[in-house]
Amino acid sequence: MSNELLENLNQLHTTPMGVDRIRRNLGLGEEIEDVVLWCRKKIESPDVRITRKGKNWYCETDGCIITVNAHSYTLITAHTESGINDFLQRN
């Protein structure tokens, strides 16, 4: 199955603030040196479910949801599925 996001994973990037946000939200320790590479591998996994809603791609796999801007291929954020559910229940 062809997918625009998968075809452009070489453009995947984020900002220093994005790295900090993703690391914090997913509980990734400092042993994960390259957060972009970690996310790229998750997005490439065979069991990933990729959907596009508006301007973002949402990649669900291994209990986390990775959000990527559909135009710039910028990693916006990532959350655990339980973290999303907790957030939705509070708001």
C-alpha cells in the first residue's frame, strides 16, 4: 500500500522543542539519542496504522500516537494511547 507519508520519511524532522516534547510525552530516556530516527522506525513498522486528518498524519503503533505535519513532515508531538485517553477524560 502506497502512502505519501511513508514515501517521504526521508524528510521527517523536528525542532529541539519537539524532541523534548516527544521524549517527555513518551517517557523516552536519554539512551534514545535520535528521537527522529526512533519515530521513523515506529512509522515504518508493519503494524502501524496511518491516518490523515486535516493538516496532520497520525501514526498509531506500539501503544503510541505520533503526529506529523502533512505538508512539512515535521514531527509535532507523540503521546501514549493511555496519555491521550487520560487527556480526553479530563477535558
